[in-house]
Amino acid sequence: MAQDSLVGAAPTGHSTREAFLFGGVYGSVLACSMVAALTQYGHTSADSRRYDALWLLVTALASALAHGYAHFIAERTPHRRWDALRSLGDEWPLVAAVLPTALILAGAGWGWWPSDDIEYPAFTLNIVLLFGLGLLTARHAHRTWLAALLIGVVDALLGVGVVIANAVIK
């Protein structure tokens, strides 16, 4: 018989693979969207790129906290003492996914490479990450290499669509 209520149900938990993939996709899209929003006004100085890197990290941490908190509340059941911290800690892949983009922005701010037009390498990196995550999940689901490559391309294109939609909205 189906349970009509989730009250008293055990927390569903999230597999490490699921958390990694969710965080990777969300973090990559977040990084692209943030770079698009932060560079929308043409500020390309080294100072603004360091500032952009900092804001990207702050946004990723805030998003991770919000997601962890939301999971904790959504799975509200009798919890052990450290479950809230574990829910927050499970969001580390989201923060990890934005670190390469933050490094690209910070590197431009520190003079490692030119700070103008740095958004293009940042977008490219994140689209490649989305492709890779799509390929990885398709291969994990025992798809053929050709199907996995096509799924990776579609996932990357969907990511581009989300980034464009976010940029247009902002």
C-alpha cells in the first residue's frame, strides 16, 4: 500500500554521484550566468575581474548553503545532531564546479592573462564541463560512445541555452 504522507519517512539522501553531477551542472551554469551578468556592463579592468571572482565564489557559497538548507528542510524527519551540517557539506560539488571559472577571473585580475574578453574562455570551459558531465552520465548509463557523445553535445547546448536565457533576463 502506498504511503499517503511523507511524515516520518526516512530521509532519501543523495548518492555521491548524484550530488557530484547536480553540483557540477548547477555550478557550471551558475558560473557562466554570473560571468555573463558581471561582464554585461563592459568592466574589464584587473580590479573588476578580481571582484568578479570574489562575487562568483560568494554566490556559489550562498547557493550551496541555500540548497543544503532546502534539502534539510525538505527531508524534515527526526535528524541526528550533525545532519544539518552534512546537508550543507553535501553541496561541495556546486562550489567546486565554479572554482575553475573563479580562477580564470582571478588570474585575469592578477595579470596572468589579459582581463578583457576573459568571459569567452570562461564560457568555453563551462560548456566543456557540461559536455563532459553529459558524456560521463551517458557512459555510466551504458550508452554507446556515439550516443554518449551526442548526449554530451545536447547537454552542452542546453547549458548554452540556459546561459543565454539568464543573460537576456538580466
